[in-house]
Amino acid sequence: MIYVTKQMSFSASHRIYNPSLSDEENFRLFNQCANKNGHGHNFTIEVTVKGSINPLTGFVINLKELKDIMQEHLISLLDHSNLNLDIEFFKHNIPTSENIAIFAWNILEDKIKNAKLYKIKIAESNSSYVEYFGNSD
């Protein structure tokens, strides 16, 4: 089995808060990330697929094809957005990196042909990231 990863980036703002809690409780849980005006990140996303090498091409997946899928179906939605306001999924889910990874998985899983989606990695900084492997637990 071969694993292939494509990394891209997007810039987005979000507010980390739970609308069922008071402002005070949100600030206690999420600190300045709960500020009413939100904050932004230059996120990095890595999409890893797995599969067998196609003997005709030598690829598991053509990286340009994977990049085009990511750009068309995911990056174009997320880049320069306010996640809380612009993306329907985040109107009902707190836009944490964990939930962004789940959102990305749900968007991409059926778009990738000839390989299987293996992992989504979301980094909001150089020192913190989450990894999601689908519902494989």
C-alpha cells in the first residue's frame, strides 16, 4: 500500500464559541478565540490517500488531479471565508480544527477516484494540528 499526500493552504476566520453558553462561559472555555469579532488563521491542509500503483501511470493518484479536486471542492469554499457565517456546516458545528477536518473528509471522500481517502491533517499554526482518519475507530 502506498500513501500519497497533497498539501494546500487557505486563509479563513472563525469564532470558537458555543451559542448555548453565555459569553462568560465561552470566554472561560475558549479565551480570546471566543471574541465576538473572531480571528483568522492561515490554515494548512494535508490530504493523504492510499492505494496501489497503477502500472500504466506509476501513480497511486496524479497529484495534479488531487490538487484540482481539493481546490474545486474544498479550498474554494474555505479560502477567505468566515467559517461561522459562510459555511452551512459550521452554523451547527463549532469551527475548530477538529470539525474542519471532519468537514473536509465529508466533502472529499466521494470525490477521489482510484484511491481511498486515508487522512486529513489540518494545521492552524506551525505548532498545532489535528489528524482525522474518518470513522475508522
